[in-house]
Amino acid sequence: MTNLDKFYSDAERTTARFIRDGKEQALSAELQRSFLEWNRSSEILAKALAGFWHQNFGLNLTTDDKRAIALQSLLALMALINGEFDDTMDFPDKAWEEIREIVSAEAESLDMETLTEIMTVIVSRGKV
């Protein structure tokens, strides 16, 4: 089981628990906290991307479909940070623009390998 698998499994369990316990309002914050915990090695970028995720996906966790999209997006952001982004993962064009801007703004805080991997994904997807 990869770290991505573990993260996703944890996120699904957290989501199910929060929904069952009627804590939908706190779910986004808990998923962000978990995301930051899993991405400590790129803390500054992770914080910026967690904020992006919250604004674009985390504020609307009202249905099963929207929660599934939000979890997939959070997983894809983790994969992007950790060099595990694959062909099955994608974001809407507007999201790619924001991600590119965030990465550019935080580039100085990233190690060269992480920055190169992320930029390679962005360029290969034609999101420059």
C-alpha cells in the first residue's frame, strides 16, 4: 500500500466518521489538517494548496458526489507534491491556473527535485 493509498483510505474513513457524527461543517478543516500532516516535507506549498483546495472543493461537501470529487482532488494534490501524479489524475483548467500560480509563488521554498517534478506535470499537461 502506497502513501497515497493510505492517505486516501484515511480521508475516506474520516469523511464517513464526520458524516455519521453530523460534523459536516468540520470535515474540510479535518481533511486539510490531515493533508498538511502527510505533506510536512513541503509544508509551505502544502499550506497554500490546502487553502486552494478548501476554497475550490472543501466548502461544498454537501453530497456524496461532491465529497468524492473533493477527496479525489485532495489526493491528486498530494500526488502532485510527492511526484506520484499519474495520467488518471487531472484538474479543471481554472484549477490548473491557480495551482501553477501557487507553485510559482512558493518555488523558492521547494527543493529543486519537487519543483522540477511539479513543473514537468504542468508542462506535460499543456497548462503553462
